[in-house]
Amino acid sequence: YSSGFWGMLLTPVTLNVGGCVYSTSLSTLQRYPDSMLGAMFRGDLPTVRDAHGNYFIDRDGPLFRYILNFLRTSELTLPCDFKETELLRKEADFYQIEPLIQCLGDPKPHLPYPTDSYEEVVELSSTRKLSKYSNPVAVIITQLTITTKIHAMLESISCSFTKWNKHMMDTRDYQVSFTFGPCDHQQEVSLRVHLLDFISKSGFTIRNTRVHHMSERANENTVEHHWTFCRRARKVDE
């Protein structure tokens, strides 16, 4: 491809979605050619502009943030307290972004727990620092952290993962964390697979996952993956 072609794809495009203004690139909007946005910015669908010359789409403005971030990364990242999944599912269906529709999945009914039970929670996070200057991108440092109030789980992890370097620390709200690492990418993958399996076999199921990208320095990116596991437990009278 010529430099002119790439320049056109990277040219900023400004959209007004329901009153919210977003700037992105043409290549991002065309990430999924079969989507409505792909067809719209390929010229197959008519476009409308507002008084300032921005492309106008009469849809939910705030929710378009998650649509656009998915187009940028091909990963769905939602806040832990996100409560508009059904609305986002409708937006994904409108834009016809099939991979996002699959990520959101089918709505699952929430069944209330009996009053004599509660949820136990385990959080697992993976932090990777990546070099922007390496090609392909090289992992500089990675570490995994387990956080929970369940001391029996922490004791089990302490006994079961003796070959990995780790340290324990108290964190917020009487929770305790084990942090493993730093380690290289292959060690992190091996450890993560073992931890996910260990937690699942302890009766926990994944409640949600999320990914967070951030730039700490000019030459580094940090990628954080988070998994939240839950299981039901019976209340014990003290």
C-alpha cells in the first residue's frame, strides 16, 4: 500500500453520536467491514453531517464509547459496576458488529440467592508492561495477583504454588493479596492457567472479565487483565 493510502486510513474522523462528539480514524471505523459503520464509511450507506461538519449518528452517545473502544482493541472492557449491558447489546446489534455481539452473549437471568447464603469473591489480575520499541512487542515484566477475604483459599494457594516466587500483603477492606512475580511471559501464562484451573476447581465461577490498557511512559504500555470469581457460601451463626 502507498503512504497516501495509509494516511487516508489514519486521517481523523469526527462523529456526533447522540450529542457526544468522538474522534477516531477511518481504519478504526472500518475494522469490521461487514458492520454498519464499515459500510457507512466505505460509501455503501448514506451519511448525515451536523452543523459543524461532524458525521451524525442518532444513537446512544455515552454507550458509543464502549463500541469505539471495542473497534480499537477488539476487546470488550466494561466497568465492574456496569449496569447497561442490555442497552449495549442493542447498540451492538444496531451497528452489526458481530464479534461484539458474541462478546456480550445472550442475557442470563439473575437468580437471587437464599437469604441464608452470601457470595465469596476471588479476584485475579495480570499486569504486563510492554515495550513499544520492540518488534514484535516484547514483555518487560509481568506479575499476577490474587485478592480475596477467604483465608482458606489463600492458604491453599500458598501450599499449592510453592515453586513460584510470591509475597502476601494486606489490602483494602480486610482483603489479602498474593502477588506472584515478576516473571517472563511464558511463566505468567503457565501460572495463570494453573491459577484459573485451581480457582475453578475450588467451586468458583467467573463473574466477569475486563482489560485495561494504559501508557505509563513514552516507551511503555501496561496491559491489565482482571477476572472476578464468585461462589455461594452458607452463613454460619457465630
